[in-house]
Amino acid sequence: MISIRNINKTYGKKGDITALSNINLEVERGELYGLIGPDGAGKTTLFRILTTLILPDSGSAQVMDYDVVVQYPQIRKIVGYMPGKFSLYQDLTVQENLSFFATIFNTTIRENYHLIEDIYVQLEPFKNRRAGALSGGMKQKLALCCALIHRPEVLFLDEPTTGVDVVSRKEFWEMLKRYKEAGITIFVSTPYMDEATLCDRIALIQEGKILDIAKPKDLIEDFQPGVFAVKTAEMNRAKNELQSLDENVEAYHFGEYMHVVTENNHLTPKAISDFLDKRGHQEVIIKRTTPTVEDVFMNLMKHASTTTT
Amino acid sequence: MQQLIAFIKKEIYHIARDRKTLLVLIGMPIVQIALFGFALSNEVKNTKLYVIDQNKDEMSVRFIEEVQASQYFDVVGYGEDVGDVDRILRSGVSQISLVVPPSFSSDLRHVNQANLQLITDAINPNVAATINAYITAISRDFRNTEMGDLKLPYTINVETRMMYNPQLKGEFAFVPGVIAMILMIICVLMTSVSIVKEKELGNMEMLLVSPTSPAIVIISKAIPYFVLSLLIISIILLMSTTILQVPIRGNIFLLYGVSSIFIITSLTLGLLISTLTNSQEIAMLISLMGMLLPTIMFGGFMFPIESMPKALQIMSNIIPAKWFYYAINDIMIKGLGWSSVYREVLILLGFTLLYMGISLKKYEIRLS
Amino acid sequence: MKPSEQSIVTKNLTKKYGTFTAVDAISFDVRKGEIFGFLGANGAGKTTAMRMLTGLSKPSSGEATVAGFDVYRDAENIKKHIGYMSQKFSLYQDLKVKENIAFYGGIYGLRREALQAASDQLIHRLGLQGEVKTMVKDLPLGWKQKLAFSISIIHQPSIVFLDEPTGGVDPVTRRQFWNMIYEAADRGITIFVTTHYMDEAEYCNRVAIMVDGKIEALGQPSELKVRFETDTMDDVFYQLARKAKRGD
């Protein structure tokens, strides 16, 4: 479906800024595949290579068996693309944008209405409003409609949920699930770690390198270090003290608690509790907890930086 | 075809919804024509003239009557002493004094060369120069009638403008100039900015990842601006023929034909600029500083190219607007036909091909 | 609690645009040194509320004092005593690190010696010694954000307003950023922060959740989770925001 082999891309006059380094991944037909990583990790660059917008320095990539460099016209016909930045015409209305994009893909709204119906009914009340005057959530829905209107075989969504509120984000992922069930392959990127679990498979990317590729469930189950949720009356002090406990201990805020991640099997809840008691911490709560994608990501980042330096 | 129509429709929405820009585009030529026209005609009509006749014979009186009879001057007072001039200028009674020296008649009769002196408030040298030209013309006519049978070769330089503008109407010269300038703004500036805008706002990203061919994107941009340009030319021509009463001497179809070619030249230039830049500001700067300014400088309608230094004259050849100005001036003002403008048309076509060639070579089918 | 210990006090603060009530009679207090989270969907009135508190917009009715100054009469004084950082508007990308510090220090009215000292301290604390002559646009995003935050508190304001400060950075950088916020709070600077990340909401001492111009929930994250019978802030927010009528 999508296969990427040894893709490299650098920027800058001397090519001294590495955007992607030796990327390899395969997306299966009908998969909802997530590319998870922060801003500047190289997500947009990879999307632009796959949508034939830029050329890789080396390596090769195919989308539906079409080569991204040579066979770009074929790819442009069969993919739906939603760029990271809102790219519809702000001075055209919802209706005008949609029919414009339908026409340039040689189709009509009516022909593929069944595909966008669920989203379109939500947009309908504002169909004569200019796209620029829509809220973030509505813009995002319209952009998805425009990317879907020609019934693409692959959907490329570059950070579709960035800057969108929680409610709209939830709705958006529910829609993606439905399109996946309708047989469309979806390649989506996001900086939100909590969205990773909604994908079939994910690739974690940081500084142009793939850190890991796995099913979210496996990623968590295979995570070796122990993770403890710790809470005290003085969170900040406790965190700093735990951090200095051992080289192999990482402590960081995680919601209401802090997570203490350790590759040292001797560090039991009892040992942590004793350590905190000795330093006069009150209201201490310690429990073993399931790691999240964010814990895994941070652990991978730590290892990536220690191996490179 | 369906695609092209969708694109053109979209462009029309863009243009129509940007009310302010549209208003400026249509309003600017109207204001310019009105301003240039009325400002010039008010200046040269009924200029208050103070006459100091030191000759005071039959011939000088006839000459002064001749000046008075023209619609350009109003004689508001007579004097004898040149020393009065200063007082008259300061008092504001008149901005200009005409001194007819004591030897006027005899010089004209015997030497066939007489001097007149114009003393004028030179705050506005253009006005002074215009008035000077008028007096020169009147005195030439005067001499021709007076000396008709004794006509001798004379050495007065006659400005070209007067040959084709016997009524001495100043409006003539700038109408083609305003057309050239407006076309430059609409076709070069608006086209380049509108294409670059699509790049900057990310729309181009969406368009590239679609089966649309780049040619359609470009052509669909060009068509609405082409039509808009013709519309504005029509407004300018209509205004200048009705309000300013500047006749179109040549063939109107030829006029539109040549204008269409210049529009296409400008559109390809706009396209070229848009392929070379990625930001609206830079596109605007290049269009304004690199194109509009030279058009005004070297277009020939504000500053006569003939009086520029040689180097600048050579430089002016690379400004398409110069050739357009020459062609349109020939058709509109001089009433000449195809045979005298084909050279300019060929040059414009050459520019068009050059711009198109570079644009196609530089056109990105991907993001740069 | 003594009033002097309160950084922000609002009572029925309201902003109307014609018939539209953007902010509808909100009342809350923020204690000195507190980290106060302000959450809400797009169009809920967050930005309008923040504008009133930073002295950029006059309320239609209600009362509010910020750092002891009245928002109606003392807007200019408020501006002198607060810091502000937003992801959209922050540093000049085409100025060097040092130039940005000098510029904002100047705007906040620091004298030359004070500015020099503050600037050196800031650069030292961020470990940016090697980068003072780097253009801001060449810094990694995480560093930019840390720099922007440090600059927003260079004049030792009593309150700093952070508008969506951490969008798009990796989790490690995000946590480093929050460490800086904690340290600032420990030094007594009140933090007023809006965020999209619900787990970040839990780092706040207290949060207010706005829906359709009103504050629908206010309290410690742990309290709110109990009240809404859920174990994530995400869900608290979802339960509240789902009922929103306004927005689109």
C-alpha cells in the first residue's frame, strides 16, 4: 500500500539540517497508521514526500505501487491530502470550496455524497459561510470533506487535530474509524501521544528518525521498565529528589501524579516509599501503573540521545 | 474543461469578494484620468497674463490681440515698465508677464528673428514650460500670417507633441500612459500576488496533490484579469473621449488588439515573478519597484525618453511598457495604422515568449 | 485569606459585543504563586476573558483586579506588572537571542544595568551561552518556548499569562517547560495558563473550565475528577464541553 525504503532528506544550503534520516516503513491496505512525534520531528516532510510534493535526497517510496518520484501524476489522482495548515480558500464559502475541489478531481458532490454525508450534515447549516469564518473544528471537518470528495484510496492527514479542542478531536477520530471501515487506508500524523492508541499501528518519530514501529497495545505490553504513579504533598520537590536517586530512574509529572520509570528491578514501591518518607514527604501515594505511549516515547527518546552522544 | 470553468469561477469569486482591491483597481484609472485631465486643462486655459508692451506699434498690438484671442490666456493688465513685473507677480494679479521689447517689430521685419520675454513664477517649471510652448506656438502662427509672402527658413524647434496636438491639449499625452500603468498594476502585480498567495496560504499544496495540470491553474488566473483589464481600458477610453474630448484617431480594433497583446505580455511577466518568489511581499516589491516604477520612468509619458541620457535611453528598451506606449500613442493620438506599429507589436510578442519560456522552465510541479 | 495574597480577583466579570455575551459574569480568585489553568473549547470566551485581565479590553460590567490594580482604571499599571506569552505572538524570529532579550527588557522598562544582569542570568539559567548570537528562527521549537517564557518574566512580574504555551513540542521538552513554570511559581509568580492538553491541566493547582462564556467548573483537578466521576481531566472537559451550544 505504502512502502518507504531508506528515505533521507536534508535541508539548508549545505544540506546540513537533517529532516529525515533512513526512514523505513510499510503501511498495509486498509490500515489506520499513525506517525507520532513532536513538531520538527520530520512528519510533514515525510508526508510531502509521499504526496509527491517534494523529492527525497535518497531512498524510494511507493504509494499503491506507484513510485513517488516517477509516477507522481498517478499518485495525485488517487490520494486525498489534508495539509497541516488549513489550505482551503478562506474567502470561498463551505459549499464553494467543496464543489471546487470536487470538480478539480473530476467528480461532483452528488456522486460521492454518501461518503461525506455524516460530516456534511454537520457543515450544512453553515454552507453559505466563508471558510475563513469557521471555527477550528469546523474547518477541520470541511478540510476532511474536501480531501475525501473524490473517494481516494489513501488518505494523508498531516496533524489534523492540532489546535482543535478535545470534543472535536474525539469526533474526528470516530470519523476516521468509519472511513477505515469503508476500506480507505489512512496515514495520519499527530503530536498528541494520547491519540496513538486510536491507531492500528504507529511509528514513533523524533528528529527525523523512527524510534519504534508497533501496535500500540504491543508497544505498551513490551515495555520493560517498571512504571509507578507517585503522588505527594510536595510534588516538585519529590520529583527532583527521585530524579537524583539513580541514573536509571526518570521521574516526571504525569497528570495528577508523577511517573517514576525505572529499569532497576530493585526499585519497588516499598523502596520508593521509604526513600520519600526519609525526606519528610507527606500524603504519599505509590502504585504500579500501566505505561502509556508517552512513557514509551520518552524512554525511547532518552535511549536515542544516549546512543548518539 | 469542467476544471477550467471551476477554476475561473473561483478566481472571479476571489476578485469580486476582495471589494476594496476591486474598488481601487477600477477607481484608480478614473481618478487618474480625471485628475490629469482637469488639472492640465485648468492650468493651460485662461492663464492670467500681464503684458508689458515696450514696442507699442501696430504690429505688437496685433500680436497681443492674437495672444488674447487664444483660449489659453487672459490679458489682465498692461504696463510699460519692466520694473512692474515684480510687483505684479507678488500681488498675485498674474503669474506671468509677457514683455514685448522695443525692437520687436523691426527685428521681425528685418532680421526675421524677434525676441519675446516671459517672466513667470517658476514655482512650477512644468507650467512655465507649457506656457512657453503656447506663446511660442502663437508667435509662430503670428509670424506666418504676418510674413506669409516673405517666408524664410527659420530655426525654431517645434515640439513633436504639437504636430499631433494642434489644439495644444495636454491630456493627449497621458491617456496611453495611464493605460500602460494600470495594465502593469492589474496584470503584473495582481497576477503575481494572486498566484503567490496560493503558495503562501498552502492552497497550492492542495492543488498540486490533485489531477489538475499547472497550465489550468495559470490560465484560469489569467482569464479573469484579462477581461478585467479590457474592461478598465474601455472605461479609460470612454472617459477620455467623452469627458476630456480626446478623440481616438486610429482604428479602435487595432487599439484593442495591441492592448490585448500587451495584457498578455504583462500577464506572463506576472507569472514569471510568481514562479521566482514565495512570498506576497516580495512579489509585490518586485512588481512595484522592478516593474511599475520603470514603467512610469521609461514609459515615455511622464518624462520624454528623448531627453534622457544615452545610457537610460538604451535601458528603456527593455521596458515593455515603452513599446506599448509608442504603439498606442501612434494609434490613438497620431491615428496611424498597422504598418507603423508592427515593430512594437513584434517586440512585445518577443517579450511574451521570453517570459513564458523562463516561467515554464522555472515552474515547479512540486513544492520548492 | 487576606486580599493582598490574591493576584486576580474577578466578580461577575462580563463582556458583551452587542447582543452577544462573550464572557458571562465569571467570578474567581487566583492566589499569589498559584498555577491556575483556564480551559475551554474554541469560542468559549477564554481569549476575551484573558484580554480583559491583561488590560487590553474593557469589561462591559462586573469587577476585576489584577495584581491589585483595577481593570477599568489602572489598565496601564496592570500591563507593567504582568508578563505575557503566547505561541502565536512571542519572539522576533529574525532577531538574535540577545537582541530579543534586550528588546523585550526595554519594553518592560528595565534600565541598562538591570537589563544586563537579568539578561546574563536568563542566558545562564537556560544554558544558552553558546547561542546568544543565534537567530531565534534557528533555535529548536522547545528552546524558543523556554526563551519566550523566560523573557516574559524578565521584569519579575507578579503574574504571567501563558496562552497555549506548549503546543507541538515533544513530551520531554514539554516537561522541561513545566519545570520552569513550577520554579517561577515557587519564586512567587502567579501563573495563569490556557492549554489544550488536558494532562497539563492536571499540573495546575486549580482549573476553571469555560463553556459558552460561563465558568462551568472550578476547582482542583482531583476534586473535579471525583465530582464528575471519572479518572481523567479529558473526560471532565468532554462531559462539560459536549453540552456547549455556542462555538459554531
